Amino acid sequence: MSLSSTTRSGVLTLALACTMAIGVSTARPTVAWGDTLDDLEAKVEQTNDELNTANEKVEQLQQQIDDNQQRISEIEAQLPDVRAAAAQSIRAQYKMQQGSQGLVELILSSDSFYDFLSTIQFLDSVTSYNTNQIQSLVDLTTELSNTQADLDSQLSQAETERQNAQDALDSAVAAREALQQQMAEEQAAQEAEAQAALQAAAQSEGQTFQTESGNTATVEVPQSSSSSSDSSSDSGSSSSSSTSSDNVNWQSDKDSFVSQWGARIDAYLAGSPLAGYGSTFAAAAWDYGIDPRLSPAISAVESSKGLYCAYPHNAWGWGNVSWGSWESAIYAHAAGLASGYGGYLTYAMAQKYCPPNSSAWYSSVAANMAAI
């Protein structure tokens, strides 16, 4: 199973005291709640997009309503004049039809009978036109009013959808913040445990303890932790500053990663049974996304870098397993660190890997990682 550099660069980080002590501040493999945070981040983005879409829909409908209302206002402004013109023509026609004087005047003023008929037809046309104009405007007003009602209904639905989208976004943001708070609390707790472990180990530095493999190892303390423990009583606090400016750079390609870390690990393992396997450790670390210093450092604490192995090629006190070669053993151990221990040194990992002497084991592994 190989992890891409993109995956590595995107995983969560825990700035634990142990990793600061050995100069690590880069991306770490995803912890138990990592995928959940990714899901919540995606949910926030999704609900935010949905809210933006809902807002756009409300704005579009509101614009349609405003345009429709403006058209209704324009028509209603025209109606009085059209109605007045129609009323005037109707009154004139009515007077003419009801009074003989009007007809007589119309006949006398006409040059001929055909002229008289034309005038009558013209008056009818004017009346019909004005009446039709009124009806047309009334019909259009009715249609626009119906459209307005439909748009109002759509707007109400759109506003409900927008509110639902806003509620969903608020819920996703709240869930993300709650998880981030939980992560921060867990990180703070782990940092406190790690610092306590380093301080406890500093009290017994140079003494021996039994490792998970059954061998005896000397308690080592990272240089920064050892020096800071002497001054912590004066300052009232402890510090674990970095002893190395180098970081695990997951942005590089595999060849560059293996070249860099392979050389450093080879220098660290020189003269031991594991000498010359630096590139193997580095390649396995790249493939499984673990700190390239972790497995070599554990081998130093558990078996003096492969010198004292309870089982063939098992330099890590890792169960009662044996392998046929160092290469297969290194890859198997890297895979196990990734799947069962998080791939990076933490005090919680130390408690799981070497429960009886977790503080001494943790501090000693951290000290050896700092030496790579």
C-alpha cells in the first residue's frame, strides 16, 4: 500500500511534545478522527455552495417580482386615460343614439348619406377600440397579477430553501468546530502526557530499563528535553524546543526522499547489522507514510540496531515474529507502524508498544530519532 505525496500533505498534524523535541512539524498520517474532519470540511463546502445557490435563486425571483410589479404599475397608470377616452366616446355615441337633435345635426353636417354612414361607423370603431383597449389592459393586468402570485409562491419556497441551506451550513460549521475543539483538547492532553514522560525519563537518565524485546536499554533523553528539565523548576514550565531544523518533507518525490533519508539513516546505522539498509528504511517509510526515523530508532532501543534479536531479523521487539531478510522485516515493521501505531512517535504509541516502561521507551526512541 503506497501513499501519494498529495495524501501525505493533506493529513492532519499533531504538534506533540515528542515530535517537537526531534524536529518534526510536518504532515502526519491521519488519526482516528481525521476522516471525520475531512467529511465535515466537505459538508461545510457543500452546504455553503447550496446556500449560495439558494441566495441566487431568491435574488432572481425577487428581480422578476420587481420587474413584474413595475409592469403592473405602468399598465395601471395607463388605464385612467384609456378609460376616460372610452367613456367619452361612449357618452357621445349614447347622446347621439338617444337624442333626435344629435342625429339631425349629424345628418345636416354630412355631405351625403354615405358620409353619414361613415361617421356612424367611425364612432362605433372608436368606441370598440377604446373598449378593446380597456379589456386588453384589464386582461394583461389580470395575467400579471396571476404571475405575481405565482412568483410570490416561488419566492416563499425559495426563501424556505435558503433558510434550510443556512441551517445546514450552520450545523456543519458547528459540528466542525466541535470536532476541532475536541482535537485541540486531545492534542493538549497528549502534549501534557508526552512532556510528563520526558520529564520522568530525565529523572532516570542513564539508568537501564527492560525493552519490549526483553533486552536491557539505557534511558536516553532528547538533548532539548534534558537541558530544559534542569531549568523548568526555575521557570515553572518545561520546554521542548527542536534540536534539528530538518523536517520530513512529503512534498518531494520518492527518489529525493529516499536519497535524503537513506543517507542519514545509513550514517546512523553505520557499524551495526542494519548498516546499509538506510534506503530500504526510507523507501518503506515513503510507501507507508511514516516518519523515516521511527523504525531505525526503535531498532536501536530494542536491539542495539539489530545486534541482539530475540527472533531472526526482528530488531524491534515486535512480537515473536521472524523474517528471512532485513528487507522484508523492515517493510513489515513499517507497515505495522502505519496501521497499528499511527506512523509517528507519540506517548500513546509508546504506551501501546512498550507498556511496562513507556516513559523510558518513549524518551529513548525520541532521543535516537533526534540523532538521525
